[in-house]
Amino acid sequence: MTQLDWQRATTPEDGEQEAYLEVAAGPDGRIYMRESNDPDNIVVTTQAKWEAFIKGVKAGEFDDFAEE
């Protein structure tokens, strides 16, 4: 696989020990996801499924999974 440009949201206060979701768009049009503390375990999905997931996040469909 070619080198992917992994993206993650962080702030200056974030510690390096924290695990983050990292996302990359592949040259094949697929979306690649992994956790920063387990970079060899990669999940692959389609652009359409990724967009549906993002739409659900923005609509609050997954809020009950978040810690308060």
C-alpha cells in the first residue's frame, strides 16, 4: 500500500499517551481508519459509508456513546 496521509484532531493539551482515531483518504477512493496506539490494525470503508457516518455524528446519533 502507498504511504497514506493520516489525519487526527488534537489540541496542544493532548497527551501523547492518548489513543486517537486517525483517518486517511486512499488513492483508491477508500477511507482508511486506525487507532494511533495500534497503527497496524486498519479498517477500510467506502467514501459513501464514511459520509453517512459523519452525517450521523453531526446529527448526534452517537452521543450516547460519549463519556461525560
